[in-house]
Amino acid sequence: MYRGECQSTGKEDLPAPMSWDSAVTDSTTRVFSDKLIMFHVSAMIAAGIGNFGLAMAASPRRDLGAKYASLIPEISLYAEDGANIMIKHGWLEEPPQADDREDLVKG
């Protein structure tokens, strides 16, 4: 036995490592809401579009830049579908808007 190895004698009171499937249950209760999952999916889509933009800017090859540029509109349609789902269910909040100046002038 080398110096870093520890043979268990029961005196160390170390917990036994858990198996990888110890947290798997047969529960049918949903853990995460659809709203939360949709938010994360939309965030990943937005990050992906940003990554394509960064790759386009950083790549010295014009053919790759053109390929990335052609993929962005397709992915944007996918992002639009996600936004429409969130709007349909009332999950997408309207961002703060500027005051209506004409309405303010009228008093």
C-alpha cells in the first residue's frame, strides 16, 4: 500500500460513496416548471446565436463566416417560436417602456 492509499478499517467514519443512480426515483411529480425550462432554452438559443456571431467575427475564413451567417436566421426562427410559446402562456413579460410624451404633454 502506498502512502496516499487508505485501507478502510471502519475507524475513519468516512461515508461510503453513493452510486450514480441513487437519486433516480419513480416519481411523476415535475421538479421544474415549464416556464423555467422555456426560459433556459431561450437563453441557450440566444447564447448560441451570440456564439455564431463571435465565431463569424473571429474566423479568418470567409466560407465559415458565410455558413455562420446563413445559420443565424434559421436559429432566429427557432428563437421566435420560443418567444411565441412564452407569449401564448403569459410567461414573457413586457419590458419597461418609455413614457408616452404626447400623453404627458396633454396632461
